[in-house]
Amino acid sequence: MECIPLLAVGAVLNASSVLLDGSTATLCLAASLAVLIAVATANRHITGVAVIGLGLLVNLTAVAVNG
């Protein structure tokens, strides 16, 4: 597993999005998804992580479209 500190950043941003509201929460959620996609990309050699990364990308697309 690579990029453990980056994984922690993504988790903190995701948790922050729950505590915040409005556009700040949306921004934190989008940033957390982007960071987690980067972690998934770095770890795509692990079985199943590419599928998780694809799911994160679909979620990021939905957040970007719906704001």
C-alpha cells in the first residue's frame, strides 16, 4: 500500500465535508474524492483497487455535476 499519508488526508477531508455545510462541504468532498482517486491510482497494482478508483471517479463526477 502506497501513499498512506495521502490516504489520511483524503479521509480527513471527507470527514470535514460532513461537519461543514454549503459550498465548503461540497469543495471538501470533491477534494477528498480527488485525493482518494490519486491514492487508488498509485495502488492500482493491488487487486480490486482499480475498481474502487473507478467508483470514486463516478462519485466525483456526480458531485461536480450536482454541485
